[in-house]
Amino acid sequence: MPDRLYLDHAATTPVVEPARQAVAAALADWANPSSPHGEGRAARAALERARTRIARAYGWDGELIFTSGATEALGIALTRAEVPRVLVSATEHEAVLRAVPGVDQLPVLADGTLDLNALERALATGPALVAVQWGNNETGVLQPIAAIAALVKASGGLLLVDAAQMPVGWDDEDLPQLHADFIALSGHKRGGPAGVGALLIRDLGALRPSGGQERGYRGGTENLPGALGFEAAVGAPEDLVYMAELRDRLDHGVVAAGGEIVAPDVDRRTPLICAYRMPGVAATAQLIRFDMMGIAVSAGAACSSGTMRPSHVLAQMGIEPRPASEVIRVSFGRSTSAADVERFLTAWSSIRRDTHMAPPEDEIPT
């Protein structure tokens, strides 16, 4: 039986070896960074080095506080930013929607990008904290961060970007680090251990303190092993050019085999996340078949795919329930190769043929 093929890196990606080693070393010999003795001071020094190096890796010159992950980082900013109200895009991660239930949601266009006219109208009544994802965790659609930030700043508001899916080394005009007031990061999405993340903060004065550790903005003993693992992970390169080439090959192959790309006309998508529809075949059936063939993919976000609830992201993009129920997500990581893409495409075509809905092989363009 062939080895399993893991294509669900957006849910979590395997811990890279430098991060494994860093966590193991820290677990073998560490102390509470808040303790005043020599061991505690050494732990504090290591924590501060990790803080500085992670911030530097992301090109951030503001503050960084460690959290238990992106969910907590988002919750801190959403509930403690010094603004009178909160606005979120309607396609945000469930972690955002759960943190601030009942707040105004901003619509998106059919391609999944935020409706900037709706944002401008919403901000006309006063400043707000506006929360958007860098890249959607289900579709890979990238938001126009610079244009969003310009509207938010003009109104006197603050911008929070969920960058849990953003790789280190991403660089363009919409880079959140150039525009956001808060950025939420996740360790385990980038090859670090689970249970650690960070909130990047441009100005601590824009956030209400809570007391305790992390400069008084998060209580609890600092997770030094996790922080050191996160530090090591962000130092492991991700070849984004190669991944973009793989995604383009996957796009072409899926369409050639009778599938559809979600948001095919959007200008920009992350090279790491792809969403595809197999017409006439439910996502649940696809997941079972792919799993039986040794391939791990998902249907939507990991936090909700276990329940197989309809995707609110696809619904907000105007995709009807039936086609939305036929969409799966494929996501890449450092280990993904061209051979992996070919194996997935072979499996995709096989599933299509078995449903008697694929075009004859001699009619599939190459």
C-alpha cells in the first residue's frame, strides 16, 4: 500500500525538525520565565530572544505578545481593542465569529473579497476595529489589505488581520505588516508546535491590558518550549514560488478533469490553499474515497468539517447549497511535491470516472 499523502496543511502542518529539537531541548531544561532566580532569568532571556526573532522573521517592528494560538490572539484584539465597535467580514474564521457574536458583518463579493463600498458605508458612522483574514482558510482568496487599511485609517479605526495561514516570507503591496494594527499568528500552521501563537501589536496603547504576564496583556505562565519551537519553525524556509507552480498545475488538472475552481476569477490567491468542486459528488463522499486511496484532504475548515456543516464562506460568496456541498479543500506544505499533485489528480480522475460523470479520457485536454 502506498504511503499516505497529506494535503491538509491548512488544518495543521507537520512540525519541522528544528522545531522538534528546540521544544525537546526546552522541555529538558527550562524554568518559569517570571521567576527571579538564575534559572528563571535564563528562561526569560530565551523567551525574549524568541520574541525578537519571530517579530523580525515577519518583518514586524512593533510589539509581540505570545498566546496559545491564533484563536486567543484574535480574541484578545477583538474584545480589548480601544475602539467603540467591531466590524468583521462575513467570511471570517469561526474563531472570529464566536469571539464577537452579533457584531455587524461586512458582505463579500462573489470572488470572496471584501465589498469595499459596504466597508466605506459602515465606517461612515464612526471608527471601528475591522477584522479580515489575510487569506481565507477555505478558499485561499487573498484580501486587498492595503485598500481595506486605507478606508479604516481614514475613519480613525484599527485593522486586525488574521494571518494564521500566512507563510513567513510573503511579500507584496498587501503585506499585513505594512498596514495592520494587529496581526494574529499561529505556530502549528507554520511547522511549529500546537498551543502557541502570537499577537503582533503596533501600539500597546490601542489595547486594554489584562494584568499578569506578557507585559501585562496576557496572564499565565509563559510557554517557553512552545515559543522556542515557534521561533525555530519560522526559520525553516517555505518555497512559495514552487508551491505556486504546484497550485497552477493542480488548477489546470482539476479543470481538465471536469472540476471547478472556487473563485476562479479572483486576482490573487495564496499558493498554499485551493478549493475545488467535483460536480455531482458530495464532499463527504469525496473525502471517504480520497481517504481510502491514502490521501488526506478536507471539506472547509478543520474546526467545522468534522460536523460537515454547510460552509458559511461559500454561502456568503453566493454559491448555492448544492454546489457548495461538493467542494473540498486541498492545502500544501513544505513537503508537497509535483509527484503528490500528480497522485492527487490521478485519484480525482478515478473518482470522477467511478461516478460516471467524467468526460471520456480522450476528450480531457492535457
